[in-house]
Amino acid sequence: MKQNNYKGMAFVVLFVMTIIAYFEACKKEVIKPVTSTVASVECQDYTDDARKIVGKIKTFRAQMADKECLMRSGECMPLDSVIWNVEALFNATYTFPDRKYVETVKQELNFFVAINEKGEVPLSVVYDLYEDVTEAVRQAYAGDGISTDKSLMAVVVSKGEIVGNTAEVKVLVVSGKVASGGENDMPQGPFGPGDCWYFGEYGGTCDDPSVFGDAAEILEDTINYYYGGSTVPQIGFRTLNFSMKKVVLEGNEYYDENGMPYIFYHTFGENPNLYLDYEDLNWYYHRELLVLLNLEPTILMNEDLLPIMPTFLSVDIEGLINNGHYCHKNNIIYCSSVMIPEEAFGPVIEIL
């Protein structure tokens, strides 16, 4: 996925160079994500596409509500449809992507379902899977270590390995602590004098390695706070997220015109500075945003790998020492997102 492998990315390179130059000139540029043209609108109606998505999720909800019928029907559902439906119904019912999160916790769960020779799952098994996922997510959420102002942000369901007639279903639970105050606009960068963190591996601050956290986690929390999730454009509407897409970047996928990686990524031999002061943090913050909101979505959309109506939802940044490199590994979640009237599906339910 490296940038120089895509001839069609010349326009993106020019765009990025322009933004970087502007940052250097006045330090007041706010990154405008590619996805904003699709997902962030000042006033959005209840579109036909959104109505179809709601109708599809309601149909699955009605199926799951009639357990006795499911047990007798003998009907089956393709595994890919099971993944989509379970994820969409759960997020529509239990998650709050509209809230601002100052920190997030990710937990992975695994389930297994029986499939037939066509790769289909009996609806009775689908019912049991949804019930099992709901209970397991509830328990994971209760034990996520956040005691106050907690909220469930997203649940990502994906297909794992298939062995014989058994398929693995992976579930990623994203919960977090909700911001108690208002959002501040910080176009010059969110970090100021006195901010200084070790690059990763939970190395603490520059002055105290015993402090929990590192530069990677601080960048992650800040980006998720200002750019993660969705903003409801008008009163009476809520966000409905579906078709989640997980992307992993090791840090060496994108380089600028000077051959510098946009994400923190250095070999041992470079002897890089591992203590990032506020200027370094702001530098990598803006470069991360370019990757998360512009470069990676552009490639994924060109390859038809992003879902329709794409939105950046969340990133998990790990500061690692790995294979001779110091790096910030990015685990990104994109999704499709529509705005629907609150009454179209019903209010979101607190899972606890």
C-alpha cells in the first residue's frame, strides 16, 4: 500500500504538500477529512439510503424477536449477512457514537458458529450468536476499567477463520470515557509547552517514566476526541453506524517528499529522539490526521475497500519496538454512517 506504488495518487501528494507547506507558514490549518464531503453535513434529511438501511436492520430485529419461529423454520443466512446484521443491529441498539470520548478501551471477543456446505448459518444459530454477543459485550463493557462517565462507542464484528463446518466470528468492543466539558478548537495543535512524552511502550512522560501512558496513547486519545465518531447535524437526529472496516498500518506506508514517514517510524540505526516535546507531538498529530482522514481513505475508496458513506470512527495507536524499528502502529476503524430521526429506530439502550 505504499504511496509510491500508486501512480494515481499524484493529486493526493500535491494536496498533502500544499497542506504541509501551509502548516509551516502559519500553523493554523485544520485538517478537513475526505469523508467530510459524505458524512458531515450541516443539515441532513432522512435519505432514501438511510431508510433502506433502517428497514434492513428492523427486518433482522423482527427475526431475532421471534425465537419460536426461528427454531422451527430451518431457514439459513449467508455468513457475510450474519456478520453485517449482528453488527448493525447491535450498534443501532446499544452504542453511542455521537458522544465525545476522552479515552477509549478496546477488547476482543471470539465466537464460533456452525455453517453448512454453502457457507450459511441456521437462523436458530444466528439467534444464539446474537444473544451470546450481547451478553459477552455487556460483561466486557462492565469490566473495561472505566468507572465514571463511561459509554459504549462501537462494536465491530468480522469474519475469522473457517475450519470445516465451523466459522469464527470476531467482535471488537470499543468503550470509553465521555468528555464532561465542551470541545475546544485548537487549530494550531492541541499540545503546548510542558507536554513531553516517551514515544511508546508505556514509557511515561519525559520527566517521569512511571507515569501511565506514552506519546502514542496521547496522540490516540487526542485524535479520537477531536475527529472520532460522528456529530449529529440537527436536533432530533441520531447517528447510525454500520459496515465497520478495520485497517492496520505499521507506520511505513506513507512518506513525504523528503522521504520521511508521516507516522512515527524509525530504525534503531537512525538513533531517533524518542522523547516527543509539544512541537514534536503537534507535528505527528497533524501528520497522523493526514493519513487517517485523507491518504488512507483515498486509497481505500479508490480500491472500493471502504464501505459506502465512509466515516473515520476511531484509531488505536500502539508505540512499539518491533523488528528493529520504533513505530506507532495504527489500528483504524472506518464505517458507514447515516443520520436518522430518533423515532425511526427507537432510542439507544444503555447495555448495563
